[in-house]
Amino acid sequence: MTVSDDSPSAARRCRQLGPPRDGGVLFESCGNSPYKSLDVHRSQSGTKQPKSIWNSELSRADECHTFCEAELNEWSDENGNCWAVAKDGEMDFGTHEERVAFFWEPQNDGDPWHGFPVAGRRGLAFRQKLPDALIERWYESGLISFSRKMQMLKGRW
Amino acid sequence: MCAKLYMMRLDLPGLWSDGWLYKEHLILWSRDGHMYILPVDHITRQLRGLERPPHEVLADFLIFRNDWKASEQFERLFSLQGIEESFTANFPKATGEIVIPIDEATPIPIGSDRIPGEILDSAIYDNRVYVGSTHGLFETRFDPDSPIARNPLIDRMPQRVSAVTAGFSAINGSAGESGLWFSRMNRDDETWWDARSNFKRVADYSRGNSFADVNLLNYTDEAFPGFLRSETVKERPQDASVRESRQITGYRQQADIGTLMTSALTSSRTTGHGDPDFSLGIDDEGPEVLGNSGKRLLVAWKDSLRVIDLSLHRDRDLAAKADKSYQGIAALEIDPYAILDTHAFGKSFLVELSREVQLIHPHGSFTLISEPVARIRTFARSRRYREVVLLVRETGVSLLGMYVA
């Protein structure tokens, strides 16, 4: 996802809270939540899970902003975790053409959120279920086409 | 590999959700779940009207009488010098692709009830229509002799059913965490709607299922699908029936084929199929089955693809070995982890990627269409449409037939 400076959300961009430390970069999201961009999801060398790496063309700030979109739009599942989708025509979130991102709800107060690109297809299948209702909302709001909606409903994403 | 793909594509406009080619009809579902039919001769009539007789002939061989192309007669004829060249000369040299908009044929609505929820999968078999949706599994009927007759729509299962297969007089439905469900086909043609649903759960979890000959593969979140060996009885086939001579009466307990598959991959390394990648250790990143085309399994391993064949002869153990006709597949430039789905297509595979659909054939891979599609339907179990593809696209449905030379 790319965010142009004149977009309505530009004023709500994430704010970096300091230099890289403890395996990531900490931000304050546009919803005032702490968000940590983890090193292990930024490069192949930083993780033993090479299938879940953010697209290198998507900066850490953009990664946090992807979380912001999910947070502000309340794209959450029944467990409180957040999901985001790459709008049709915009760049993939992940290195294996993942177009959905998942953000774990922090277990403890004050812990930061973190997230990574996910897919439902075989070979990369993420075990959390992408809710049908979210897919429908993304379709209704014009973020994804009918084809993408059907791919997602069938687990082909 | 220097094979070339020749393809004919017929484009029908409309906002569709799903479709099937069944006997002499194209069956379509609109996005609000209503069923429509279009007799195939309404389409061929327009091809005739184009005053380009070769296109009508090509459409017969590649799409509407696809069984001709698969016949021994066709194969023998094409072994004669110059026949294949004459056939392929009817395609544009640069693209090898003929695209014809079919805008004069209008699908006819059937007055049946709409499918509740979003249609996720469907199967038509022996005039029975099964549709899995976000709201359950539904059954209706389609009589090719009375195609627009209204039939009841019966709710067979309340669970979200993402994959439906029908064959050998059996129906299988994948309902995620609710499991894999199986039922023998209801043979009653009179008051079939009154029959009670008798689906049985045969596995605890199922994301998808697919026939491997008469047996079933159950796709879960694991690297390898579960293998369900069928129990069958024989029946005398009736002339008018599409039913096979064997009927599935049930499945044995789901078996793990992981060890077998891993062994087939590693043994092919030792026997050697000219593939340098086999020198990599299997434990570094395990193989994963992406899908199957009958008994051929498409496997992702070490960032490339492999094809492993399963074989099961009556009263013998299941066996697996690398498919020799796909020795060159590891060299294909396809990221296995970008494959969204796999479909059986004759002896080949159709793979869906995020922005295109490709044919993986023993002679190479070929792009069929370069856009995301809502649905890919192949008819691997059909006699007549075995190598035909139906694509549901943003603003229409396309029928694709092809020839690899």
C-alpha cells in the first residue's frame, strides 16, 4: 500500500517513536496505539519464517499505516485481531504476492501491536480464518473486485 | 520446451457467479444466486453467423465436442504429415489465440429459488445439481430434456461448504472445521425432495476435496492431503446414465500420505531426473501438495514444482512415484507459493495465480488469461468437456478450449 501525502489519512500517519531497538521499530499509530514493525518480518535473513515478509517497497511507516487503516476502519475479527487488504491495483503486502495483512491483538496492556502479510492458499495457509463479513465489507467499499472477493471467500488469497 | 499453445476463447457478457457445461447446456448462476441456462447451440449458431466456418469447426474440436479431440481417431489423423499444421494455420500466427464475443445469445432464467449466501462451489452429476455456499449445501435438479423446468431447491446441510465434488454416485462436501461430509447420491427421481439428508462426517476438518480416481483427497491445513480409500460396489451402467460402473458406498478412515510422498520425492532424487535442485535436503523446507489432477499431485518443494503420481490397485497398498512426463517442471518459472489454487485439466493442471491463470502441461506452462478471475471451472470428469475451461470474470464468462502443438 502506498499513501500519498495529500490523502485524507496523511495527517493521521504513524509517528516513529525512536531508533530501531529490541528487534524492531516502534511507532504510535494514528489511533494512538503502539505498533512495532518487527525485523523478523522485514527480511529473509531476520526470520525462520521466510514466507511472511513485508514487501521491501513498503516502508516500515507504510506497514504501520496499513495497521492504521485496519484500526480506524475496525477491520477486526471476533478475537480482536485486525486485518487489512491491499486495494486492487496497489502493491502486494508480501513477497509472495500476499494481499492481506494480519495484526495480532496485544496480549497485555501497553504491549505493541505487530503484523505481517498472510495468505490463505496452500503452501502459505495462515491458520486464522479471514472473516467472510470483512471480505464483504472490503468488496462493498470498493477496495476489492468481485474476483478478489470470490478468491478470498474460497481461501484462494 | 518449444511447444505452442493454440487457444479459442468465447466471451459471454454478464455478471455471473458460477457456471457449468453440462450435456448440451451452459448453466450459469447470477451473483444473486439465480440459475440460468443457455443451450450450446445458441452459441454455435452465432459462430455460424460469423461466416467463418473454420471457427465453428475449431469450436467443436476445442470446446463443444472436446471428446473428439481426445479420441484415438483425432490422434491418428494428426499423426499424418501436414494435418496439425493445417489445423493450427487457422489461428493468428502472433498470438495463437482466437477470441470471439458471444453477445447474441441470452441465457434463460429458470424460475427456481435462488441459492442463499455466496456460491462457493458447485457440482453437476447425473442431472443432480449440488451447490455449496456460505449458507450451506443445496441440491436441485436439472433435466436436459426440460431445461427450463422449475425444480425445488433443498437445503442438505447448514454448514458453510467451500468445496463440493460429485462422482461415482457420491457427493462430498468440505465444511472447514465442521469436517468433510459424504453422502450417497439420492437415486430417487420422483419425490427426491422428500428424501432425508444422509450426510456422514468422514473427516474432522476439510478445506477442499478432490477425486483421485475413485478415491478422495481431503485438503486441510497440513502439508499433505488426507487419503480416503473408497469402498465401492459395481452396478450395471445404463445407456442414458452418466454414472460410472462403480458406486462409492463409503470411505475408510483417512490415511496420511506424507511419508509416502516424501519418500517418492527423495527417491526421485537418487534415481535422478536431471534436476540439480534435488541435491537440496528435504528437511530444510518440507514439500507441500498444492492440488491434484486425478492421481497426479502437484507438489511445491524448494521453491519449485514437482508432480508425483499416486497409484492404488485393488487390494494393494498405495504407491507414489515421480511422474516422468513432468521431468522438466522444476525448471518452470512459477513461484509455487504464488499459486492460489489448482484444477484438474485432462492430464495437466490449471493453476490460478493472483493475476493470471496458467496451464501446466508436460510440454511447458502457458498463460491462458492475464487477470484475476472469480472462478475457474474445469470438467475433468466429463466425457464431452474434459479439456474445456470456464472462467467467471468481472463482467462475463469465458469458455476456453486449447491445443498444445
